[in-house]
Amino acid sequence: MQKWRLAKLLIIGSIIGGLAVWTNSAAQEAEYNLAHRDIFGSLRRAPVRFSHEVHSETLAQDGCGVCHHVADESSGKPVYVEGEEQGCQECHLRQEDHRKPALREAYHGSCTVCHRRLIKSKRPQYGPSTCGGCHKKQSNENPSG
């Protein structure tokens, strides 16, 4: 009888946990522009079109901690804490602050390093590793004529 109650509790907990993860990922926009004019002002390069969906699927085996982290209170080093996922701009500012790199460096440090690591590992999916690969100029032309 006790085992059955424990099994029911585990099933219910798994369902609730799965719903929480699904709700969090469903709330995330699928694609958006990384421009942050409010932080950077005018941009020297085109905004980066970022697909959270593609990155989540491609990096599923690595987990959300590949990108999302908070500073560990005791060591100050970045760690992943489930449920505390935020965009980079929530912690990284225009300028370096208290051992945190500026937003531009945080993006470049995470994105280009990860893309190059994936290329070297010969994974079938990886991102661009050059400036123009991410910073693509948007065409103002109407393709439908």
C-alpha cells in the first residue's frame, strides 16, 4: 500500500514538473532580434535574429545551463538554477560590472565559443562562427514584388 502511494506521488510530481517545464518553454518567444538599442544605442552591425526554439532543440542534450546561469552566492561563478532562466540582458549591462562581462562580450563569449565548439565536435548542427553569419543585413525589399 505504501509503495502504491509513493508511486502515485512520483507520477503526480512528474506531471506537475513536466507542466512547469513546458509552461516555461512555451512562454519563451520562438524567435526574436537581439538588438538591445536601449543598451547599445545605435548599432554598428545588423541585429542578430535568434531562434530560441532552434537552440533549445539543438542543445537539448546539453541542457538550459549552456546559456542560462546565475552567479553562485559563495563562489561568484556562473551556475544553472532551474526555474531562474532569464535573458542575458537581465544581468549583463552595457559595461562590465562586478566581474560580469558586458552584454556584448557575454553574447560573443557564449555564442561564438559554443558555435566553434560544435563545429570542432563535428556535430551535425552548429551555428555560424563569423560576424556576418549572425549579423545578417535585413533586406527592406518586398519579396512578393
